[in-house]
Amino acid sequence: MDFFKTNVLPLGLIIAIVVALLIPNPGIYLKQHGLVPWMVISIFLIYGYQTKYKEIPWNLSFLKTFVFAFFTNLLVAPFLGLGLAHLFQLSSAMTLGLIVASVVPPTLSSGVVLTEVAGGNTRWALMMTIGLNIIGVFTIPFILPLCLKVDDEIIVSAFPLLQDLVLYVLAPLLVGNQARRFFQEKQEPSAIKQIPPACVILIVWISMSASSEILMTLDIPSLLKILAAAFFAHLLLLLGNASGGLFLKLKNKEKKALLFVASQKTLPVAISILTVINAAEATAALLVCIVYHFMQLLMDSVIASRSIA
């Protein structure tokens, strides 16, 4: 695959964090003028435009696999994040970040791409990705407050969060998909695929700029704790979904689809949740989500490159 297409988001995030720490004022200005929510909406408008809902594989094997993916990705993962946050004694802000990173549905692109790289069933991967992201809008507002009840410093109400996720995630997805049907005769511009990662990079830059002073105080032990927690959170999901493929007696290609899709977590939805919550801990929590994102990309890229068959 083309190096730029594969690494534009990780490289862009690194640049965004460095620029935010060195030159924070432009990002602070854009934060004050409310640009971040519009970036979130833009991401999901494009994802909706790119998504095709046709040819869902309605067979029993796929449905069983989808239910298992729903169980591990949307129900079990948040509590894994909660447990690891306590195990590594993360701060309140870092706990928020790890739980948010764990509660969101799978990535809308890299899970499918990694499945393809590994020689897996990309059609299954795409359909699981779409389904889990739609369902996730309705599970997150109830599971996230449940996980955060153990921390009295962070309060998240279910129904306002559901309302905001519908507004910022589900509605743009549906509008974008309808726009695709309206313009179906026209060829999709190649540059449109770069809009979501560009928006994610801008959001990270703006958010990090607004709290650059806080980020500069992050010490090495805390960073090591974040890395360890993110590593084990993703590792446990990988092991669980690999076991699920064996339990369901899936073929090799379908095992890979389950492994990569159900084990990954999407950064844009995590960002949208932190944008909606707008808590004092949101910036440090965002850093945890970014570290989690880098960790899963690194681990899964290695696995995919070694499992081509």
C-alpha cells in the first residue's frame, strides 16, 4: 500500500501534537470560536457518503459473528478499560480517556484495510464495522456513565450524551448516505477520503493547543502507565476475538475479519464524546485516546503483515 495513505493519520497526529505544544495560540483561537464540533460533523458526513449498505451477508454464520463482535467490542471492552485503569492506578483524567477509548465502536477504515492486508473477508469486515458503529451510538450513552460511576469526579448523563451522539455522529452519517444516493451518478473525488483524517488531525491540534500547559506537565511514569494500559486493553481484545473465531468455527478469512474489526476502536467517535462531555479532564483524556489509537495501529499492522494467507 501507498506509504502516505497508510500513515497519514499517525504522522499527522504526531505533527499536530508537536505544533500544539510549540505554537498553541492559533489552535486556542479556533477552539474559542467553536470549530471542533463542526469538524466532528464533517467527519461523519464523509463517512456516511462513503458507506454502502447494500449486500449485507444475511447468513447465520455472519449473524453469530456479528453478535460476538457486539459483545466483545461494545459490552466487554469498556469494563476491560475500567479494570485496567484501576490496575495501573491511572488518574481520573486518564481513566476517563481509557474508558472512552474502550467504549467506542471499531474504526471506520483501518479495521477493513487491515483485514484486506491480512487476506481476510473484507465484505464481512465492512458490514460488521457499519453495524457496530450504528449500534454504538445507542450503547455508549448508557455504558459510559455506568463505567464512570466509580469515579465521582466525572459525571456523564446518558440521555444528553445520546442526544449529542445522534446529532454529531448518527445524523451526519445518515445525511451523508442520502447525499451519496442523490449524487450516485457522479464519480467520488479521490480527495474526499482524506477529509476525515484531516479533520481528526485538526481536532487534536486545536484540543491540544487549548491545554498545552497541562500537557507539558505530563511525567514519564504517567506516560508509561498509559502505554501499558493501552497495550493490555488491546491485547485482551485481540485474544478474546481470536478465541471467538475458534469457538464459532469460522474459516480463516472470516476469523481475520472478526479479529481486526472487533478489536479496534475508532478515534473520531472518542473525540466526539470528549467534545460533548467537555470536562476539565478532556484534554488529558484525549491524549490517552491518541496513545490507544497508535498502540492498536502498531500492534495490528504487525499482525496483519505476518498473517497474509
